[in-house]
Amino acid sequence: MLSQEGLSVLQSVIISGAGMLVVVIELAVLALAILLFTRLIKLFGNNDISVENGNAANPQESIKEQDHAIVLAVVSDCLHTAGEQYQITSIREVDA
């Protein structure tokens, strides 16, 4: 097919379609891998998240208001709860 001087329209469509099919298959495999690893992490991850009950309206003096809002939003999203159900008492950096 590629030994000729040029490609016909049908041959170029077939080659383009094969290339797009490879990309779509790779994206599907990547999506499945992400789903698999997400479930494995949830299954074997640490599910012990302890939060104090209380009102999160008054953060500590040492916690910046913007940092408090960001942490509160992330924790609320991860726990699928409202931010009024717990209080953030401290924010500290953890070495990775």
C-alpha cells in the first residue's frame, strides 16, 4: 500500500481512521486504569479521617482566612459533607 508513489483517498482515510482508533483505544485503556487505581486506593487507603464536631465559622488566629476556606472546601468535598459539621483546628505542612 505504501510502496506506490502516492496514496489514494480511500487509503488515506483508512490510515487516518486506524490512527484515530488507536488513540481512542489508548484513551479508553487510560480511563479504565484510572478507575482501577482509584478503587484500589479507596479500598486499601487510610479511611480513618477524624474531624471534630463543631462550627467552622471561627478559624484560629494562625490560620489564614483563605487557607482555611480552601482546606474546608477540599475536606468537605472529599467527605461529601457540609462544612458546618466540623471545625478545622490547625493546618500544618506534612513532608511527602
